Amino acid sequence: MMTLYSGTTCPFSQRSRIVLYEKGMDFQIIDVDVFNLPEDISLMNPYNRLPVLVERELILHESNIINEYIDERFPHPQLMPAEPVMRSRARLFLFRFETELFTHVSTLESTSSNKASIDKARMAIRDNLLQIVPVFAKQKYMLGEDFTMLDVAIAPLLWRLEHYQIQLPKQASPLLKYAERLFSRPAYIDSLSPAEKAMRK
Ligand SMILES: N[C@@H](CCC(=O)N[C@@H](CS)C(=O)NCC(=O)O)C(=O)O
């Protein structure tokens, strides 16, 4: 059985929780306090961060790497595109998310960020999200009509917009409707920790 060491408020951990619930197989989630990491996390992850996935002798870290492993191990429903060209494009998009959005999410999650860097991170996230609004004028999900790993990757950020004090203008409404579509999925609802539920009224 897979065991996920997961931060109850950690957006990266939530990604892996979403994938586990989408697959509907047996797994165990161990809640970890991100602000008081137990020593065994540093033994499993040299970067001493959550999430960490353990399955027998395999120990993985980095949410996107964990998620691709779960997707390959339990192929139904498949979350990465099956076809190599689309699959590599999906990986490029995941890389872009990390570089342009989640680097700023990490600033907002860090206890050592100062006000100037927090303000800068909020603006950068807002600007980058506005750029992807037009995608949802034409399609239901990030890559088309199917829910994929890209939707998994971005959902925890969209859930936290209010919590991070990021306001989007009216023109972002297709993106916010898309977010509601993600939040209404049964696996998404199951993935939420009590602390995450409390982030949105
Ligand atoms: N790129 C990593 C980011 C993971 C990450 O930053 N996790 C945070 C919690 S949300 C963490 O464990 N922070 C503890 C620390 O840095 O001390 C991933 O995708 O898994």
C-alpha cells in the first residue's frame, strides 16, 4: 500500500492527495505539521519537504514526480495524456506552472518571506493567471475536454486565492468557473483536509 506524508495546508501535498483519490485505490495518508517537520521527513527527502510518498522500498518526493508515478502504477483513470507528443507537452506545461506560478506560491507559503516579496508574489500569480483565462472560453479543462494532471497541479492554487489574498478582476470569470468545476469533483472534495476546507467560506 502507498503511504503519503502530507502537509494539511500544503498545496503540493494536496496535489498528490487529489491524484490518490481520483484513482480510488487503497492508500494511507499521514498528516504532518509543515511548520514542525518530524525528523524522518529529512531522512526520506534530502530537501526536507512535503509531500513524500512511500511504497515498499520506493521513496519519492516532489509532487509532480509522485503524481506521475501513481498515474503509471494505477492507469485508470489516466491523468497524463497517453500519446507521447501530448504527454511531453503536458510536462512542459507542468514545468511552466512551477516556474511561473508555484515558485510564487512557495514564497506565500514560506514563513520567512517579507511583505515586499509577498506582494510581488501575489501580483505575479494574478498576472500569470490572467494570461490563461482565454483557454477556458473554448474548453472545459486545461488541456481540452478531459481532466488531466495539469488540472490537478493548478487546483490547490485556485482553491487558495482568497486565503492568499489574491483578487482577480471580472474578466477572470471563465477561470473561476473552471475552478468551480474542479472543486465539484468527488475526488477533489475528498482530498481536502479540515484546514483546507476552512480556507474558503
Ligand atoms: N516542489 C515541491 C515543493 C514542496 C514544498 O515546498 N513543500 C513545503 C510545504 S507546502 C514544505 O515541505 N516546506 C517545509 C520547509 O521548506 O521547511 C513539490 O512540488 O513537492
